[in-house]
Amino acid sequence: MIKLMREGAHKYPWLLKSLMGILAIAFVITMGWWGFGEQQTDAVASVGNLNVTRDEYRRAYENTYRFYKEKVQGDFKEEALKQFVVDGLVENKLWILAAKEMGLTVTADELRDDIVQRDDFRRNGKFDPELYRRVLAANRLTPSLFESLHANELLGDKARTVVRDSVALAPAEIVEAQALMARLTPAGSKSGNSANERILQDVLLQKQQRALAAYKESMRATVPIQIHKELL
């Protein structure tokens, strides 16, 4: 079931990531474009000095449940879905903390530029504010809430990009990849160069994914995380 959920997350990344984002009281980004985030008090989980409130969890759970029912199809066990949702919220908080440690920020212009360029909110090649509001309303999101969630998403993505861009293939790894290319590419093949480039990119991507996982686990080992399962 968890594998099915993760496959769905890869298939529809922007919406699910936004739904799983959290507005943190201790780390609020107020943009003043279409609105400001909502403040919550009670917490179902804490990640360092950031909280996951009960309302934030409930909203993420309901949207994620509906998302998978509509897009993925299949039966979901409630406990597994709860765990999937809270794990995603905790991971988001970890990357927000990582971004904070790196000194990263998201400006109002960056948030606006990203949103207006999304095809989901464009009509006839232009950003359509009315379409924007309708799409969000269909997903039980207000513009102010979505902008706050999306700002946190972009902030976490910045931290991931820093970690990802710090990874490069070592000479020995390039040699190993080239040997793999030689075995897989037929002699005289016209697609040899493009195939070779794909293999190199795949090897690099795998190394980057390992680096992201290792960084996340190092954060988990050092950041206090507490989950109140009785509130889920």
C-alpha cells in the first residue's frame, strides 16, 4: 500500500506536495500577495522547534485520501494512510529546518513567479486568477493557505537542490558507468551518445537520491521528533 501511495506521489507531484505542505507557526513566511497563512495552536507532532497542528494534519489527511481515491484508485487502510501522511509532514518540516540552517529563504517574487508559471493556473497562455481560485477551491484550499503551503514547499525544494547539487560522480564511478555503456551499447549504434548520456545521468541521479536520503536521515538523528499518535 505504501508503495502504491509513493507511486501516486511521483505521478502527481505538484498537487500532492502542496497538499502535504505545512504552515509552521515557528517558521511562517508571510507573503502579503493574496493573503496570509492561518495560525494554529495544538500539535500532533513536533519536529525541532516546528509543529504539525491537528488542523494541519486533518487537512493533509483529507486531501491525501481524496487524492488517492480519485487519482490512484484502490483500497487504503486507515492506519497506513495516517502513517504515510504524518511521515510526509515530518519530512517536509525536516527540509524546512535544513533550509533555515542553510540560510535559505523564499521571496514574494519567487513565490509569485512560480505560481503564475504553472500550467494548472493558466488559460490562453496567461495566468488566470479566477481559474487559480477555482482549482484551489476544488481541492479545499484558499489562496492564502495554498501560498503559505507552497512557499514552504519551495523552501524545502531549495534545501534539496543544495544537497543534490553538491553531488558529483567520482572518476571511478565514471569509469564504471563507461564500462556499463560499452556492454549495453551495440557497436556502431547511432544512438550510442544519447544512450551513454542517459546512463551517466541515471548513475548521477541514483547517487543524488542516496545523498538526499542520507541527509534526511542525519537530520532525523539530530532533530527531536515527537508524534502524538493518539491525536491522529
